[in-house]
Amino acid sequence: MAFQCPTGFDVTRLRQNVLATYDRVAREPEGDFHFHRGPFYAAQYLGYDPVELDALPLRSTMRFAGVGNPLAIGPIPPGSRVLDHACGAGTDLLLAARRVGPTGLAIGVDMTPAMRACAEASAEQAGLADEVEIRAGFYEDLPVEDASIDVVISNGVVNLAPDKTRVLAEIARVLKPGGRLYLADVVVQRELTLEARSNPDLWAACIGGALPERDLFGLAFEVGLHDACVTHRFDSFRDTSAEAKLSGDLRVQAVNFHARKPGAVAG
């Protein structure tokens, strides 16, 4: 099942809009956006451990704009190789780096230069520079070797991609046999209207490109990821301006979603 953008949808404009949005989050984390940000939101809405967040640089946590909590899905053993798929300013990346320890590696890929700069500086400040590697790249074409990753973490990313099959296929490509996907993303319970699907501003706010929940399972299976399940649900858009733009029966929410690449258990 291939997700289809509306006919005539301007993919180039979408990418420019997403890049501009997250560049502004990097530069003005306390600005006016359609979505929540910061450590209070991460702890109170998404269940992050506030003690763990307090131990990270504010440069990273103030710019946190995830929709769920992928690190709550399952373990990240010491020595693992982890990929943070569109790492932003690095909150999830640094938390993963603490888990993998000095014998592991946490790789962050992001397309936004200002976010990568925040993640690199935060890793240095947190004393995690040896465990963290930041790479420039896009989620449709990850600069990561085949079958080299134990765990991919992803937080609010797939909904931003016009070609969701390709994005999930890239995740499957880089995972080792037995590797795991810990994904947090926005889903809806019925198909969005054409008007919502055609609005790049709603896409950049993580809603316009959200999949119906059943389709996320279908796409994961299509690219070869098995044992898919939803482990947690989040009301990530409560009290945001994005929530006010949508009808209530869509039931927009975020989910933690687990899937596995078949093969020997990794990590």
C-alpha cells in the first residue's frame, strides 16, 4: 500500500517549509509554533524522565519537538549502534548515547544545519562527543551503511515525508537482521481531507502527512518489518493551535510503534 500525496502537491515547497520551520525552532525555540516544545512538554505530555532531561544541555532539550517517546518502547543495550532518524537538536540522541555507553555509537542524521549544530554542541557539552556522530542527510536517503544499526529511533518524522514507503524502506535497509525500530509518530483514525493533505503548513506541524494508524502497520509489513505493535499513545497536540484546525473525529494522536527486522536478534 503506497501512501499517495494529493495530485499536484508541491513536494519541493513542503521540504522548504519543513526546513524553514525546524531552522526557526533551532534559532527561536520559544517562538510561536503549531506544536509543543521543550523539556516540560517532554516530561508532562510524553513521559520522559525529568531527571534524565535535566542532565542534558538546555540547548538540546529546549528545542525538543518530538511527538512521542521512542526510548520508552524497549531497551537499548550497552554497546549498541543506534540511529536517531532526523535527530533535531539531539534530545533522544543524547539519551540513547548514555544508554549505549563508550562501547557503542549513537548516530544522528538531520537535514537542518542549525539543528545539527545544536546537537553537536550539546553532545560536546554533555561529555558524549565520543559516543555521538552527527551526519547531514535526508530520511529518504540515509548516509548509513546497510545492516549496520541495532536500533533506529524516530520521533515525529515519517509524517513529514511525502514518500513514506521509501522512508521506512531506508530504515529496514540500515537495520541489522533482528534490529528494532522504535518509532513515535502521528496517526489519525480516519483519512484526512484533501484540504488538510494539501496544506504544507499542516504537514510541517506533523499533522497534514499523518497516516491512518492501520496504514502504518501495512507500510511496515510492506518494507519487511515484522512484529509491529503500538506500545503507547500520546495526546501530543492538546492545547495547540494545530488541534484547533482539525475536526475532533479525526482523533489525531501520536503513538509509540515497535517493529523488527527478521533475523537473528541484534544487540
